[in-house]
Amino acid sequence: MTFPFLSIFKNNRFPSWIPAVWLLWTGLHTWVATEMGYNLRVAAIESLTYNLLLAFAAVLLINILKYYTPGKGRYINLIALTMAISFIWYVSSRSILYALFNNETVSENFWGNEYTILIPIAFLILGCVALVFVLMGTMEDRELQIHQKADAEKLAREAELFRLQQQLQPHFLFNSLNSISALVGTDPVLARKMIQQLSEFLRGTLKKDDQQQIPLQEELRQLSLYLDIEKIRFGHRLQTEIKISESAIDSLIPALLLQPIVENAIKFGLYDTTGDVFIQIHANKENNQLHITVSNPFDAETASPTRGTGFGLASVQRRLYLLFGRNDILQTMAKDNQFITTIIIPQHD
């Protein structure tokens, strides 16, 4: 059989130290009564009666507060409720004691005009219990709100990350399909090869959709597929150099981060210059940070790399901010007709 009324004792909001304090208070009450001349039997019965009913009153008050919490500026209702329960407690206690002892003097002589003392004491004790319960409930509600807000923000970040990633895939896919379409008539063998590479690239992309960070070595394998496709599109004009230090090869990097950065480098390099384009990708690890640089040539007269980073880099920068909460992870600069993109990713060994 279960007693919902006593479910408060199983609630985390019920402090475990309260029963110990109640027992201590009951013992103190008994001791004071015996020191004032009452025999132990009378003192113990009076103390147990008062304090058991007071404990019952406290449980009643807490159960009421489980379903009714006074709003801001309405704590007068809580005071009135506590006072009413204190008065009911006093009347009930005195009735039980008179019934138990009949004409015996139990506590009247001890307390004198006892209601002026007992009711305020009960009010203070019950008020403290109510205050502790309300404060703990407020703290739990605040903590729950913080967790709910954090979960909502996390879901929003994940949704935006997914949206950014999905925006990049069609952008690259359309360009590749246009190139395949152009090759179908002139070089069917090369078109089939490009289709196979594109299929493998997209398969790898789908596998990494749910991964936040992967080893740099794995990211470079996916990037190589992308570069093979681009080299078919642009032919001998596109040349690349990838240099990765041994210390950096196992460093973690957000999945599919390099492809839009290299795509941006190819765009600036090939579209704004007339000769061959040499794209350099270097990575090394320093001071527990992964440093990656991607550089490409540009024509200062036809390009404006310092004015903006375009959709690709802007989306990458937003993604890095959502992942790391910083805006300084991706940096760009133009120097000696080279446009350089630098990424510094913190590592947690």
C-alpha cells in the first residue's frame, strides 16, 4: 500500500537532515520539561504529542506547497497559510493532551499562558520549513530552465550546422554535374571517371554528416576526392601541394571543413587569374593547436579578397563559431599576390 501524502519523503526536495533536527528538538523539549520538575513520563508524552503533530503539520504544509506555490508579491498567502496550520496544530495538540491526562496538569503550569508561546514557535518552525521548501523548489525550477535553455540552444546550433553543411553540398554538386555534362560529349571516359569520383565523394560526405570532429588524415582523404574531381574540371591549370607534419596527422578537425575552404581558394585562383594556379595546403601542430593554411594566387586588379570571404568562408566561419564559440579561429589575409586562409583549431589531448 502506498501513501501519496507521505511521498514528500521520497522527493529530492526534502532535506535528509530534517528528521534528525526533529528528533533533537523533541529530546530538547523533553529535557526542558523534566528540568522544570515534570516527571519523565509526562514530559515525554507531551513532547511527542506536540512534535509528532508538528511534524504532521509540516508534511501537510509541504504537500500543499507541492501544488500551490505563491507567486511574486503574494507571500502574504503563505504567511496566512502557515499561521492557520499553526493554530490548528495547537488546538489539536491541546485536545489530545487533555484527553490523555484528564485533570492532570500537563503543560499549563510549565508554559503558563502557553498559546502565546507555542503558536509563535510553531509558526516560526513551519515558516522555516515552508521557506526552505519554496527556495529549493525555486532553485530546481531555475536549474531546469537553464538546462532547457541549454538544450534548446544546442538543438538550434545543430540545426544551423546541418543547414550550413547542406547548403555547401548542392553548390559543389551543381558545378560538378555541369562539368560532367560538358564532358559527356567530348570525353565520355573522363565523364564516367568523374561520376565515379563524385559518387565516392558524396558517399563519404553522407557518412560524416553526424560526426562533429574527425582525424585530419581522414579529412584529407575526403579532400583528395574533391581535388581529383576539380582537376578533371579544370585540367592542367589546377595544381596542388599538400604538406602535413607528422604531429598534425592525427589532430581532430570538424568534418568536411577543408572542402569549402579549398573550393574558395580554387574560385579566387582560377577565376581571377589566367595562368596555372598552385593551391598550397599546409598543416602543423603547435602549442596544442592545429594550424592549417590554404593559399592561392590572386590578381590584385581583378580580385578583392580582403573585402570579403564569400559564401564558402563565411559559412565556415559561422560553423566554427557555433562549434568553438570563437570568431578568431579562421583568419584571412592577402600578401604578395597570395590569398591566405589560416585556421587554428584547439586540440584537447
